[in-house]
Amino acid sequence: MASATLLIVDDESLIRWSLCKRLTAEGYDVLEAGLASEALDRMSATEIDLVLLDFKLPDGDGLTVLKRIKEVRPETQVIMMTAFSTVENAVEAMRLGAYHYVNKPFNLDEVVLLVEKALETSQLRREVRALRSGQGREYSFDSIIGSSPAMRAIKSLLERVAKSPASTVLLTGDTGTGKDLAAKAIHYNSDRARRQFVNITMSALPEQLLESELFGHERGAFTDARQQKRGLLETADGGTVFLDEIGEMTPGLQAKLLRFLEEKTFKRVGGLSDIRVDVRVIAATNRNLEQEVQNGKFREDLFYRLQVMPIALPPLRERHGDIPLLASFYIDLFNREFKRHVRGASPGALAMLEQYQWPGNVREMRNAIERAMLLVDHDWLEPSDFTTLTRTVTPTEFKLPAEGISLDDVERQLLIQALERAGGNQTHAGQLLGINRDQVRYRIEKFGLSAKS
């Protein structure tokens, strides 16, 4: 890190000169200060990456200066220098945030190596913070696409859960509704965001391997266990563990997970001692766990323990008004990824996307638009670009109740739903119902509805 700026703080000019000469030769920008007050002035006026700080100064002590540096510039690394090293001083310096300390007289080569390591550590911390900051922006609640009433309610609930101390969350919903995105949004918008988010899919591994992945194992616990291994629960201490497809967990593992949730402790496979960690467990499933409990496939006590904070994600077919937003988002995404210049989806294509029931939800929609964007050779996506969907975009077969039904009531309800989904746009509502705008206006007047355009 040859472009870093260093500050040498020592009242002995010869020490400052020797350090300055050597570190300048290494390519660093080096500043000097002989007093504590001068050092703090330098810190306030210049961006300093690392400070070489003497314990004893004419107008103060180095520990006080160290404490002040860490208050105003916590990212700045500090290496203490002293001719009167004591264990107490060293411990106090490390407690206050010093990277290390060197004894006078010192070897300049050793100081240069220590400076390099301190700056590498500082750079690594900045990169980790930048990565976590980027993940925080990527998984912010504003980045979740959707403004329908259903999604506004879900985003509000996710935000409250993220800020809460809840240690257990259960996400339910059909396949492709975004349970993994919801889990990450909870983690990266909580006070656990600085720690790890780890996830594991319950159906992906056999029981013994899954147990080892979750809880870890001791050396010799089973064949090929040649060394001790930390599990995901230990790795995520202070953070979040996401257990996807929790309904696939075997009964034996269900019992062990229940014990952990209740006691916050577990044993490694083959271990004897309890290990205590602090993690938030977010479980997800597309199964009806209540039905699984009734069928004897899922423990009732574990279900109620997971059910402390349940969040049901709505299927795409119930997110009225979100499909145009999602379509626009994915078209922009694949324009960048595939170097395309598609302007959007035509009204006919949007009407088709909104009529489709999306059994695979948002994941299926993303795949459909990605496929269309790979093959499109015109400015707008048209219905013909979604050939895999056309066969399923057919009117649902309505069953006549045995007691009969009012046709006017059915027509009125369908018109209201079409207008709501179209945001009051009569032309769009007509496309959803297969009629023109004039026919929509006629029915609005017929049923005494308020007209919106």
C-alpha cells in the first residue's frame, strides 16, 4: 500500500528523521509531529492511514492520543513505540485499539514489515465493509420490486422484523416467491448485518452430512472426519442462519434443531461439550407445515417454535400491479447483461404477462423474460416472444355452483378486478377482459361504478 499517508509522532527528532527517511524510501507519504497537540492537529487536517506513536510526549501521553485518534478516526491504524515497555501499557494500548507496539531501539526492517501488515489489515477491513455496504444496498427494502398492497404490507413487516430482537423467523410461500431475498433483507437491514449470513438447503444433503454442516464435528466422529470442523451455526455466531426447505428436515435433525432453538446450545457430532452461540434462525418452506404436523411428518413443538414470527409471502398472481414493474426491472437488467437495447414490453405483451397465472412466481417470470431477451430481434417484447407461456394463458374453467349464480354479479366482480389490476386504465382493463374500451365504459355505467382513466 505504497500510496498510504503515515504520521510519525515522537519528541526525538533523530527517531523521526530515521523513520521518515526509511518509510519515504518505501514509497509512503510521511508526516511528522513532536507533540501530542501537533499530532491531533495533523489528524484533523489530513487523511492519515497509519500513526507511529510514542508512549511518552512532552505535552501528554501516547495512550490519551491513541484514544482520541480512535474516537475521531477509528479506521486509522496505530503502532505504539516505547523505550519503557510494560505488560500493563501494552495491554491497555491493545484494548484502546492499537494494532501493535514496538520497543526502542527498534529494527527499521521490522518496523517496515509491521507497517505493511497493519496497512494490509486496514485495506482488508475497508474491502469487507464496502462489500457488506454493497450487499446492504442490494438487499434494502427499497430494492424489493413491488408497490402492490400485498408487497407494501410484506416490506413493512420485514422491516419491523429486521429491527426486532426476534431470534426465529418462518418464511412461507409458493416456490419462487422470493423467500431467500426476504431472508437476506432481514439480515442486511438488522444489527446483525456486520456478521455472517449463511444458508443451507435441507433437501440438498443426506442426514449425517447435513448434521455435520449445521453443528460441525469432532475429529474421528465418523469415517473421513480427520479433523475438527466448525458448523454453520458457529460460523454465523452473531449473524443469521437461513434454513431453506425446512419441511424436508428428517425427524432426528428436527429434534436437535428444537433443542438448539430452546437452549441456544448444541454439541458437535461426536462432541461432549455444549457450544453456545447467538444466531437468528430464518427458516423457509413452500409446504403447509400445519398439514405436515397433522400427517406426522413434522414435529408439532418445532413448528410452534418456528412460528414465533411467521411471514407468508404472496404469490405473484395476487400482487396486482407489480407485473409491469417486475417486467421493466428484468428488461433493464438483461439489457445491461446481454448488451441489448429493448425498450420494454408492448401493451399486448404486458396484458399477456398479467393474464398468466405464474405457477413458478417471480422466478418463473425472470426466466421467461431472460429467454425472451436472449432471442428478441426487435425494439419491444411482443406476445410472440413468450411462446412458452401462450399455451397456459387460457381462460380458467368456471364451475357453476349447484345453487346457481347471478351472471351480472360475476361480470361486475370481474370488471372491478380488471380495473384494479389495470390501475383504473380502461384500455388496459379491456385487454385483460378481451373487450374494447367502449365496452368497458358501457359496463362501468351499467353497474354504477366510478370511471377512472
